[in-house]
Amino acid sequence: MHPILKEKTSLALYLFGWALIGGLLAFVIAGRQAELWTAALALTIPLTLAYAFVCLAAWYICLANPVPGTPILRVAGSQLVGALLSTGLLLLMGYAWVRLLSQVGPITGSESLYRDHRLLFFAAGILLYLLAATLSYLMLAFEASRQAQQESLELQVLAREAELQAFRTQIDPHFLFNCLNSISSLCGSDPAAARHTAVRLGDFLRASLRLGSDDTISLEEELQLCSAYLDVERVRFGKRLDYRESVEDRCRQLEVPALLLQPLLENALKHGIAHLLEGGEVSLTCRLDGDALVLSIENSCDPSRPRDTGPGIGLANVRGRLGLLYGRSASLAVADGESSFTVEIRLPIEENVTTEPEMAHA
């Protein structure tokens, strides 16, 4: 279907423009002779409105002969044939209309005006058809540009989703490698603990598979994943791991990227607590700061640790996903202190978040 015919508003504007053209033709025909205006308008307005529908055919001729992609001679020839056929139809419609007006209408003079200005109608028919063809080509170019832009956006979305999926698949083997090493080390010294760790690992993997397939989940769900992960790690660290959690209740239903905090907790244990003979503390804080959700993980570190030791792939993974999901609206900052290591994430939130000063501690 022609795009102008798809919407009533577009069709109304289209016909209004042609009605103005009809009025202009009436002015040219009647000139300053006021007594001819009624006959001129009765001739030109209905005729140009009917010709408006004839000129819609230019769209289909343009569609069959796109520019570029069609030889210029073929484009010119097809449009010339379309202009001649349309103008011929205009002249036939004009002849039939003035005959009808002279027989049944009270308006006189239209037939003589049409007979005296047939050459004007012929020239106007050619020009108006070519104008309709030009507008059709412009509409096709605009539609092609819009389609190309939409396809480009779809490709960007697909590339983004593929990269996010790559980040997700990067997390799984990294975490499994560490957990299987822990289970392996417990098999000889404490088989019961190894079995318990394997069960907890299964619980965590089921939860991560259920929630990790989405781009974002609620902070409450993310905290549940963290709790399942820490249950696995507590078997290995025992009393050496002192975990503290401070989360504002108003934050719990906000959306965060899935598996955002677990890699950071894993870094805190692997690069912090694991190197301390007496263990240490890991603290998680979640709070609102204006229009941002602030997530902070701080862990104890060995003061004599080498400063050039990186935190592993977890931090790079989180930073990459934040960039894909939020662009520059989110940030990740690291503070490497003498005996502590802190990661702070700031995520944008909706302005209508309700705030309550209550805190939940774990």
C-alpha cells in the first residue's frame, strides 16, 4: 500500500496540498474576472483532487525503478511514459467533468474555460506528475535511510548481546576452576566438607543459571546469589572469613546487572583473604547517593603484598559489562590501600525511587 494511504492524517494533508494547487490553477484561469471564479473553482478543485490519486501511481513506478540501481535512461523513460499516461487521463477526466457540469450542474462557463486552457492543463499535468515522482523518490530515499539506520541499530544490539554473553561465559569457567580446586583439596583431608561444598556449588549454579541469563536482576536476587556463593567459600575459609553486609532496604528492588557482585567477592577472597593466615574481613555496602546506586566491596589485604599483582579477570569483566549496559552513566573505582582493597560501583537509577532511611545488616 502507498505510504500516504496508510494514515488518514497523511492523506488529508496530501489532498489539502492538491486543493491548494487547484485553487492556484483557478486563479491562473480566471485571472481578475470575478464572474469566472465560481466556474474556474468548480473545474479545477475536483479535477486536481482526482488527479492527486492518479499521481499516486508515480510511487510504484519509482519503486520499480530505484535510484541508484537503475540505468538513468530507463528511469527517465519510465517516468516520461508515466507522465504522458497520467496527463492523458487528466485530460479525459477534464472532458468528462465539464460535460457533466454542463448537463446537470447550475454552474456555467466551465466547459469553455477548459476548452480554452487545455494546453495549460496538459503542461500542469506533466509538471505535477514529475513533482509527485520526485517526492516519491525522496520518500523512498528517506525510507531506505531509516531502514539502514534500524538495521545498524539491530546489528549493534546483536553485537552488544554477543559481547555480554561472552562476559557471562567467561565468569562460569573461572569460578568453577576455583571451586573445583577447593573441593579437590578437601577430598583427602575432609571428605564431608568436600561433599558439602559440592552440594552448595550445585545450589549456586542452579541459581546463577536461573538468574544469570537476564541482563539485569533485582539487587535482592543478586544478594541471594552472593549468599549462595559465600556458602560455598565458607567451607574452605571457615572462621578466616568474616563477612559483613550493609544494605539499605530502599535499594533491594533496584535493577543491577546479573552476576555483578559475585566476581568482585571472588576477587576479594582470592586476592585478599586467601593470603592472610588469620583471615580477614569482607564488607559489602549498598546505598543510594542522589540519583545513583552505590555498591562497595572492601576486603582486608596483606600489607606486604606485591602492588603489581592484579585482581584477576573479575574486575575487568565487571568493568566491561558496565560499559556495555550503561556507557558513561556508570563508573567503577578502585582504592588500593595499605591493608585493604575497595571497589566502588555507581549505577544510574530512576528519579522516582522512594527513599526510606532504614538499613539492613547481615
